[in-house]
Amino acid sequence: MSFTSVDGKLGGETMFRHSRGCTFALMLVASVGILAVPLRGGEPENIDLVWRPQVQTTGPGQVVEVNLYAVAVAGFDLQDIQGVQAILDWDPTRLKLVGMKRPCGTCIGGTNIGLFCNEDSECPLSSCTGSDPCFECPSFDTYNWFASTLPNDCDPGNGLNAPCPGFPANDGDAFYVAFVQVLCDGETAPPAPVTPAGLWITTFLFEVLATDGGALVDLTLEFQTTKTLVAGAAPRPGANLLRNIGAPAQINIIQCLPPASVAAAGPRYLEIIPSAGTTPVALQVNGDPNDASWSCLTQYVQAPTRQCIGGFDGGSPCIDDIDVDREGPDVGHHGDLSSDVGLG
């Protein structure tokens, strides 16, 4: 079952045509978004939008995944929603939005048609979308959205995703919209359920441009006529259920040292060369526990600057206690692991 937009864009009252020929209203959207009506008196907003993970660490040039979740507040075990729209905010000198992942979708064509997917690369010759309105996600905290997208919001709209059409420029803001399936086998499709454990809405991919320090990904409640909101389903259809937006997602950026190089140094040996200027680290080799000939082998491989402590060889390089001259008046030893690491 597939759907195509009658007018080819979001905005105003958007109508969608069913592939069997019947036309129906998907939902009302205002300023290229979901039309959310005010809650009636005494009805509390009960859903928060939060980032997960809250804090992560990465290096320059890496691509990080920032997940957006809807979470029902305490006292509301389950709240159905119709959709979410969110205004993203970040520092474009430190991060660059480069893509998105769907928590749950299906391949719309190619060799994997109809199969579960998170991103287009999992669908050869096709793309990952919520094309099958009856598809049930394999994870309880995900939903197969009808649309999960950064829409054309230039005409009408406030141009947060400019240039339109095309992927938003890296100018530090973007506008995201997700909304539910409408029909499944001729019946109303189930809404998206939000629990206190959280509903995984989508994942945003950011390339790290900065070389150190940190960066934040945040939500903005309002920009001109565009709003961040959560649109409720029955028994409060269309009501904005958003209570709070969580703290920004924090990305710590560190300069990662290159790993030690490992090369063959003969048919039975490996040569390990730590990066220049780094503190040497003890390497322990354990024998195969399933091989009786080698199961007893446990050996620390150390640099030759380890020194004997005491004895006639005190101060001399050593690898093991056996290297200490045991015939001297003071039999020394090579120290514990803490001294190995520091090469004391």
C-alpha cells in the first residue's frame, strides 16, 4: 500500500491519495507542520521530548548519532500520539547535520522490498521508508512512521530547511516532522504509543567539525510560526501534549591518538610500536585454555626498560623475576603491574 501527496508538498490542509483511488485527508498541517489544538482546561501536557544519549564522547571528523525520544511523564503509563514536530538547533562551526536514521521502516523496493530497515543503505536499489502501514516494528519502543522527514518548509513555511528542495544547509537549525500511518488493510492504523520508557522518534547524524572542546544539539520551542510539539491521538486528538524539552545533547570532542601499529616480525612474532610520546602499556598474553600445552602460559610483554629491584642486578633491564641474579645476598623482584605500566 503506497501513498503519494496530491499537491507534492506539506502545508495548509494536505490531502493524500490512496493507491486504490480513494482520497482522504491525512491530517491538518499549518506552516508545514502538524496542527495542534490547545488542551482543554484541566488536561495536563504529559510528554517530554529528550535526547539520548545525554552525553557522548567522540573525535574530530567522526559522525555521531543523536536520538530523539518522546517520554510519557510519571502517572501516564501510555499516551497515543499522531505525530511530532521539532526545531533543531546547533553550532554549525562545530557540528554539521549530515543525515537521519529511521528507528523502524521497510524497504520500498529492490531486493529487500518489505523488509525491516533503519537507513537507505540497508535497502539495495531502494530506500528505507514507512511504506507498509501494517508493518509492526520488531522493537516495542519504535513506530513505523508514515513520514519521518525534514520537509520543504520554504513555501509555505519559515525556511528552516532552506535551501528548498534539498537537504538543509548547515546553518545551525532544521525542522523535523513525523506523523503516523493512516490506514491498514482498510481500517484505521494504530497510533504511536508513548510510555515512560520512551518512544524512539528518530536519529539525527552529525559530523564533528570541531577539533576539541564540546558541542550541543538542542531543541527550540518556537521560531516565528513554527513550533516544537507533540500531537495527541484519541482521546485528545490533535492536542499539543508537549510538557518539556530535555537538556541539550552534549558531545565531548577529544583528539584521539593514533593506535599502536602491529606488524609481523617473523613467522612466530608480532612487533607492537606505541605511538610517539604515549605512555607504554603492559600487554598480557594468555594461553589457549583449551590447549593443554599452552593453557598455563600467562606472560606480560614489557619494554626492556623494566628494572630489577634489589639483588646484584638491581637497576638492570629485566622481563621476569628469573632475570634477577638469585645468588646475590638480596634477591630482587620486578615489581607489580602498577610499576609495569609506568615502567618503573
